[in-house]
Amino acid sequence: MARKLLLENINVPGIKSFDVYRANGGYRSVEKALKTMSPDDVMEEVKKSGLRGRGGAGFPTGMKWSFLDRKSDKPRYLVCNADESEPGTFKDRFLMEYIPHILIEGLIVSSYSLGSNSTYIYIRGEYRWIVDILENAIAEAKHNGFLGKNILGSGYDLEIYVQPGGGAYICGEETALIESLEGKRGNPRMKPPFPAISGLYNCPTVVNNVETLATVVPIINMGGDEYAKIGVGRSTGTKLISACGHMNKPGVYEIELGLPVDEFLNSDEYCGGIRAGHTLKAVVPGGSSVPILPAELFYKTKEGVARLMSYESLSEGGFASGSMLGSGGFIAMDETTCIVRNLWNFTRFYHHESCGQCSPCREGTGWMEKVLHRLEHGHGSMSDIDLLVDIAKKIEGNTICPLGDAAAWPVASHIRHFREEFEYHVKFPEKVAHSPFAHSADYKRELNTVLQ
Amino acid sequence: MPTANTMGTVQSEIKFSEEKLKKVQEIISRYPEGRQKSALLPILHLAQREFDGWLSVPVMDYVASLLNIKPIEVYEVATFYTMFNLKPVGKCLIEFCRTGPCMHNRADQIIDYTEKKLGIKVGETTPDNKFSLKAVECLGACGYAPMAQIGKFYYEHLTEEKMDKIITRLGQEDFNPDNKYEI
Ligand SMILES: Cc1cc2nc3c(=O)[nH]c(=O)nc-3n(C[C@H](O)[C@H](O)[C@H](O)COP(=O)(O)O)c2cc1C
Ligand code: SF4
Ligand code: FES
């Protein structure tokens, strides 16, 4: 069995409650940090651990913390990003729902290190019942002296508040999140200034993902150096992966980074393989925004090296033949999947979620959705395929926030790897018009027959 | 003053109870002095729950007055976020996820089935005002697809039979969106 750091006690009955969590070693990291370490010591351990942000971008957490402006006389804030809206991603929900105290514990230690006295958990508004779970955990922690004034006699004060969002994917982007937390529309801000200098209420702010902040707990308990020994290369530690799609055992798994992708998808310890009688067609390994990989390129890189679940291995080959670990939203699709329909669906999502501030994103996602809709429904032409690639190129890199890129990458990669299937939609409109999925399994065979 | 909404039903007087007003004050106290506008989203959720599941203009104006901000500041926020309903909705609002992973696991068929069963389309409300249907984007339940949110909770691994049961049970008079129904 692989090592578990976050979900180690997930099956202990009653682990949701403070008492059981505490009896199983919970809140030790708070005692250790507040009684024996300075805020900078905590940051040093996080740096040594090699922890990289678990929200999607994989930016080193210790380095991010070191950018926080500690010289200004303004208050400093830590904001926990629990917006979790990237299609395919449902790992933070699992953690907060079933072992909420690990997040609260991580927030206390991290807030201490960063000097935040009011820390906000910005949670997507739809997770309504989890708001109750978190508020209950916060009340329990406070009742037991781990929150409030003068925590454990250290002189450090902290309150944690839960803030619900309103149903907008863009509010997962850290500056949009800050705007939303200030009671405004979720329009991302121009950077610089970065939140580390001017974030919430124009004060120095760090925004980190739920899983990132929970991981601070094992890092402080075992020490950064020990943590860094787990994993592979610059992908240290463990990672939660939410797996969905056409597999036998979808769900949330904690893996040691560096696990072979084959083992993750096909072993019984994890996803249990593709559903019976079907074969893998494609994988989107890190949430809807990352490039799609056809089965061959998922299992092995173009050079024939078996891929691992790590930041580096999944991105091997760059955008031409690789993808990204992203948020850990792992979507597997079998041969019944229509790639054109998948892309149309994703693109509709991005169009719907574009905040509308930049024209390339606002207009471009809408055009791509329209073109994909007509291709999917059998009204497309060959030139539409290149048109899509062209629009995607014009969005990429030309927008205020990365949502534009997130919308462009799937378009480029779906077409790069599955161009034939798009062409099939143009050549055989009658086959795709009324049965969105029926043709997917054998379009290649049919295509060959007709071409001969 | 009671106001008539477009459904012809009368919306109860727009004022939070004493208990809810206390909650509003508690929420405002979470933010620094002068930053009470931060309370806008939490209070809009509270208002939507309290005043029949949607935000009418008088309700939004009331929220503005509580936070001491201009009504336009509330409108621009309420129109940005998809969770806020700007039209009346039925007593039981079923919000189906329609995004990729759910779509690959029969979401379209379940939505179709429910539309036919209730005789309404997504975006509509049954004439008896019991049900409304809404299609939303990924709700973070992709591994348990297809799924829908109803009130506070998620209903996952949906099938046609499960939808039948949901409609029978949640269509009853005593439906409370804050309850979890075991289906
Ligand atoms: C469109 C968009 C959506 C995002 N959604 C999320 C999200 O739901 N959760 C999250 O943690 N980070 C999300 N991010 C990344 C955040 O901007 C930010 O990088 C992250 O919260 C930093 O935390 P980390 O360093 O701990 O990963 C999103 C970014 C973009 C551009
Ligand atoms: S890229 Fe899209 S979502 Fe991001 S700021 Fe521009 S319009 Fe808004
Ligand atoms: S795609 Fe439906 S919950 Fe994520």
C-alpha cells in the first residue's frame, strides 16, 4: 500500500469530529509550529518540502509565501481557494467533506507563518452542506483553544471565516476570487501588482488551494526534508487525484507522485481499469483545461518512455505530445466517446464561464462554440477545423487571465490528436446528426472502408 | 408592502426576521471596518433562501439598504453569478450538471427524461409551481455522475428510476430544500 499523508485516517469512524481527529494525532502541527517554531521556520520547512501548488499551476508554495510583502504596515491575508470548479476536479470537496479538520489545522499553521489574523476560505457556493461542515469544525477548533485570541498561549490570534461564492468558475482564478470576496463581480485583475503585494483590500495576500494548505500539516509534522523524499524529482509528496469517466472505480485517490499512469488507471488499488468490454480512447489527466492525450500518448511518451503521474512526466513532449498534471482532475474516456462532442461541451463551458472582460476570450470562445456546434451536428465544413485552430491561437496569450489559454488548449489538442474524427463529422453529416455517440466507436473503420 | 411577482403570487413582506438580521450582523462582522460590501454574496444567498428562491428587484434593494451600498452594486453582482435566480422558480429547483464528465455518463438522457416526465424544458417551471429545471456547469461530483443539486444537497448516480423517486418524494408539500432526502 502506498503512503497516505492526507487521507491516512479517512476511514477512522468519526474523524470528522474534533475529538476523534485530535485523538488520532490531529493539531500536533499547530502545537509544534506555535510553540517551537518562528513564522519563518515554518516557511523554511515548506520551502524544503518542495511542495507545489495543488490548485493547478504547480507553483512552489514556499517561494510564493516568500514573495508576501511583510514590510508593509497593512494587515496580511491568507485566502484558501476552495472554489473547485474545473471540470473533472472534486478532490478538495472530498477532503473538506470527510476530514475537514486537516484543512483547518493547515490553515492555522499557514496563517501563523504568513501573519494572517483573518483567514478566509472562499468555497464554491454550491458546496452548501460543506459550509456547515467547515463552520462546525472551526467552532470546535475554537472551543478547544486552537482558534481565537492568544492560541495556545503563543500570543497569536486567528479567526477563520467561510465565504460562499455564487457559481462562477472564473472565481477560482486568484484575483477574480479576491474581487468576489470583496463583494464584486468576479473579474480578474491586471497583474502586476500581484496579490503578494496588493491583494484582498489592497493588502498583501496569499491565495492557496485547499489541498496545498492541508499538506502543510504533514510537512510540519515530518519536516520538509522528509516530505521531499516522497515522490519523484521535483514532484515531491503525495497528490489527491479525482478520477472520473469510463472507469470501474471513479473516486478520489491519494497517490505518491511518480506512480506509473498504467498502475493508476488499471490496478485495483486505484481506478480499476476501463469498464468491462471497452478500451481506453483518451485521457484528460489534469482537469478540462489541460491538453487531451490519446491512449498511446497517455501510457507512453512519444519516445516510448512509460509515463508517471508527476508534473514532469505528464508534460513530457510539451504541447505537441504531452499534457499536464494540472488540478488532478483525471478524466478517462473509452472508445464510445465522441471527441468532437467532448470538445464542443468543454468549449461551451468556457464560453459560459468567460467573465467577458477581454474580447479574444469573450468573442473567441463564443465563435469556437458555434463552429463546434455545427461540426458536431453535421453542418460543418473542412475549413471549420482550421478556423478553430486559428481562433484558438488568437486567444492564447492575448488575455488578462489564463482562462483564455484554458479554453484554447483543449481545442488545439483535440484537433491535433483527433483530426480524423473532426473530418469524419464533415464527410458523414448524416451519421453524426442524429446519434451523437453511436459513430464514435467505429468511425475509423468506416472511414477506411469508404475511402477505399 | 407585499409585492406581486410575475408568477402572480404574492411575495411575503421583504424583511428578514430578527434572527436572520442577527445573522446578517454576524456576517458583516467578519470583514474589516468599512468593508461590509464583502458580505454581499453570503447575504444574497440568505435572501434568496428566505424570499422564495429568487432575487426580485425589491429584494436586491433591501439587501443594498442592509449593506449601505447602492442598488446597482447589488444588481451587477446578482447578474454575474449563476446561482442567483433573477426570475421566480418552483418550490423544488433541480439543477442538472451538463458538463463533459457528466455528459459522458448519461446526463443528457437523464435531463431529457426529466423534461418529458415533468412536461417542461430546462429553464422552465411546472404550472403548479412545484418544479423548475436548470442546467448548470460542473458541480464537483464528476466521479458520481450523472448528478443534480436540489436545495442544499447533491443527488448522484442518477437513473431514470431514481428520478421517478425524487420527483415523487420531493414534489410533496413538505419539501424543504435544507433537508437531505435518502433516495
Ligand atoms: C480560470 C481559472 C480557474 C481556477 N480555478 C481554481 C480552483 O477552482 N481552485 C484552485 O485552487 N485554483 C484555481 N485556479 C488557480 C488559482 O488562480 C491559483 O493559482 C491557485 O489557487 C493557487 O493556489 P496553489 O498555489 O496552492 O495551487 C484557477 C485558475 C484559473 C485561471
Ligand atoms: S481571459 Fe476571459 S475570463 Fe479571463 S479576464 Fe479575460 S475575458 Fe475574463
Ligand atoms: S462534470 Fe458533472 S459534476 Fe463535474
